[in-house]
Amino acid sequence: MATVESAVDSYLRHVAVERGLAVNTVAAYRRDLGLYTAWLAVDSPVDPPRPITDLRLITRRHISSFVQHLGLRSEAPLTAASIARVLSTVRGFHRFLLDEGVVEADVAHDTKPPKLALRLPKAISIEQVSALLAATDGDDVQRLRDKALLELLYATGARVSEVVNLNVDDVLVEVFDSVRLTGKGDKQRIVPVGSFARAAVSDYLVRARPMLSARGRSTPALFLGLRGQRVSRQNAWLIIRAAAERAGLSVPVSPHTLRHSFATHLLAGGADVRVVQELLGHSSVATTQIYTLVTVDTLRDMYTTAHPRAR
């Protein structure tokens, strides 16, 4: 009989090796299942009784009780979105147990996550993006790098992890009108790069990166820190926050803000939602379609403001 801990380890190896999920995704699965196994191990005199060491004794009522526990626990209850994420991980785990013949039924299959409030992505206007990018103007190596980083983020709609993980070879220099991004699950996609970002990256490669590279060990990384090391996600976040402060923006701005703005501005400009899906690297068009709600709201606001008989 497999222990709960050994079964979790087997599942994590499965998603890492056989499904090829990203390191960060596997780490998130590990944290979610840590919550689950810790709850199963707690002594509970109420129905369903715990602790549980035999996976075959877990029932649908256990899964439902665990979901309720996540939202009601005294120490930092989880939001509906976080509960849905944890439940998704637990459901994947139990589906794996069934496929491996460890259990005879998938007791988590029918458990529903709490309903999520619709949250529209937060984008900034084209004018605010322009002000943010202008705040990185300058001829010193740091400003040249920051300009290239922000221009590339907005030009491609890439996740911050995708951009900081770029190597110089990922910039397709033959014609340099595109970049090769590696997204979730190590899936690669080619995304076009506009003229502003091309100019900024070219300036950085010629005038700044060689100087930064000389300060550290040899690395293929495209974006380097002041000591010659690869720029981290946290560094990128700080770079954007500093630029937003210099630009005098009154709204919170993060790397993901540029991704949201990229998608929103494309759709507002008439781009097809499936094209935007490919550019963003979404596996499902349903994820991309939430951005269409943003543009519909914008159109409604403009109509209400501009049409003489709209009110």
C-alpha cells in the first residue's frame, strides 16, 4: 500500500518528467498538495474521521470538507480563486491515482470549486504605456537595458519569466523581426517584434550588453544585471516600478500590466482573438476571451459619453 507522501512524490515526478510541466508549476503543485496532505494527517473526531494514511479510504465527503476548510480556516483563509487552484491540483492527483491503479474510484472528480467573481485584467492606456516607456530614456547602460526590457515586454505581451529567460540566440537576428519565447510547459512560440522594440534591443545589444557582460561570468542571457548576471523576475518588477514612479503613473504597474495592456490594445485595434491567443501563448481561447470584455466595456463607456441620446 502506497503512503500518501510516496503517492504525492510519484505524482510530482509524473507531471515534471512525463508531462514536462515547468519548474514553477511543479512547485505550485507541491505546495497545494502539501496543504492537502497536512489536512488529511490532522486528527479529527468528526465525520469524516481523520487522520488518513490509506488513500483508498478517502471519500467525496473528504474532498468537499477539505474545500470548505480552505475557505474557513482561521489562519489565512484562501480566496475562491486560490481554492479553485488547489482543488484543481487535488483533482489531478486523484485522477493520477486512478490511472495508476492505486484507488478504484476518482473521488475528487465531481467536487466543484467555489464560483469565482469575474475579474477583468487591469490594463493601462496607450498614453500611460508611452509615458512608462519614455521614463526609461537615456544613454547609460542601465537605461538602455531598461528601455529594451520594457519595450520587448509590451511589444510581445510575454510573461516576465519568458523575457528574463531569453538568451541572445532567441532574438532571431537574421531579420530581427521576431523573438522565440519559451512559455509554460516549455512550449515555444515565435512572436513578432515591432520597430520600437527592435531599435531598443539593438541599441542595448550594441551599446550596453557588452559592458554588462564584462562585469560577470560569461552567460548567454539576453538581459543582464549591473553585475553581469541574468536579470531575475524580481529585478524586472523593480525596474518597471521605478519607471512607473518616474513617469508619475498613479496606478499600480507590474510586468503583467504590460501583458494585459498588449492584449487589450490589440483587440481594441481590431485583432482577432485567436491571433491574440497565439501571441500570448494561451492554451485555450477562453482564457484570451476575457480581454474582449475589457474592450466591450471601453466601447460602452465611449458610447455613453459621446452619443447624444445614449443616456
